[in-house]
Amino acid sequence: MEGQAFESANSNFMKWRHSESVEITLAALVSVKLVCIGTFALSERVSMKFCCFVLVSLTVTWGLVGMAGQVTAGEFNTVLDVGDPAPEWSDLPTTEGTTSSLKDLSDSKVVVLAFTCNSCPYAIDAEERLIALSKDYAEKSVTVIAVNVNTIEEDAMPAMKEKAKEKEFPFAYLYDESQQIARDYGAKYTPQFFVLDADQKIAYMGAMDDSPDGRNVTKPYLRNAVDEILAGKPVTVSETVPVGCRIRMERQRRSRRGR
């Protein structure tokens, strides 16, 4: 009985260890606990060795889960962490009829990447502040890039061109119909911001500030991050919760393998 219980517990642990995902379900941990409890109920001759194994397995598993969460993603971003290399984007069309690639921005001391759109009220509220930020830092080698990935008509390129002209955007406004840039950056909302340092690594990600509508701002996270990078200082607040409209992600179809 003890050998079977030991083998079952070890099997559960190994299934987690060899999983392709860093996530682990509570059910897997509960099953290990139940093995221990069930074994106690069936036999009073459970060895101390087996009990220790179960306890150590649970402790190590929880520890690995915690470590995995810290290593693979940020506190509020499921894809990127602060300090990660910024994912590349290449030849995305702009409202000016040109294209944009991250590699073309290598001379910038700071890059501010803003996920936005035409239709979200939160994104609209952030427009004037983003325009002001772009103008305020234009002479300090800070490049602002706005990108839209929504595929509805009011967010498509023709509408983007009208918006950019109406608001006189002083920054490039990109469109990624494939939505790949949003997946690469783990962007889920508009607006959502990423600040890249001179090495094109993630230095900040999250909200623009602590006021979605721009009134009574007391914590200008985005500006503070830019200022600290330019001053050669570590970013004090490097990640915050983005507040906005959910990006309208299209469901990706999996390619069928040959039958």
C-alpha cells in the first residue's frame, strides 16, 4: 500500500514537472494531499519517510510555482517582465503611409509604446496627455509610438488616418491587423503603455498615471519612468495595473495537421 501511494504521489509531481506550461492546477496539489490522507486512513503503519516525501513535494511544488511566476512574467503582465528584451515588430504600416520597425529606433534613449485605439473612451481620454508627453520630450531623444490592433471598422486604418489628422498626432500611429504585437507584449487593454530603455528592454509597463480620465493626477507613472531612465536611475514604479477597454483579440485558428 505504501509503495503504491508513493508511486502515485511521485507520478503527480512528475506530471507537473514535465508539463509544457508553468501553470499548475490546485487539483494536482489536492491529489497529492489526498494520497497522504487516504494512506493514513487505510493503514496506521505509514512510514515517516513517505510523510516527509509528501510534505517536501508540496513545499517544493509551491516554491517552483512562485518562482515560475516571477521568472516568466510580471506582476500584472502574463507575457513580459520588467527587464525583458522588448519584442520586435517589423514593417507595421503607419497613418502617414510609412512603416515602422523597432530596430529603426535604436538611437532613442527611451521608447514609449502606447497600445491605443479610436473607439475606447479611456484611450480617447489619454490622447491629449500622450500628445503632451511626446512634445515635452521630443528634444530628449524620447520616441513615442502608438499602435492599434483592433479590427472593427471604427478602429481600422481609414479611421486611424482621420483621427491622426484631426488630433495632429506628433507621433507615429501604427496598425497591426494581425494583432501579433499585442500578443508579444501581453497587452490586453487600451490604453496600455510600455517604456523601453536605451537597450530596448522593458523598463515600465502599465497605466499612464493614477487617473484614467486625466483629472487630479497625483502619480504620473509614465512620465516618472521616462524621467528616471533619462537620469540614469532605476525606475521606482516599474509596473502598474492598466486601466481601459479590453483589446478585441481575434481567435487564432490552429492549422490542421495532415491526416
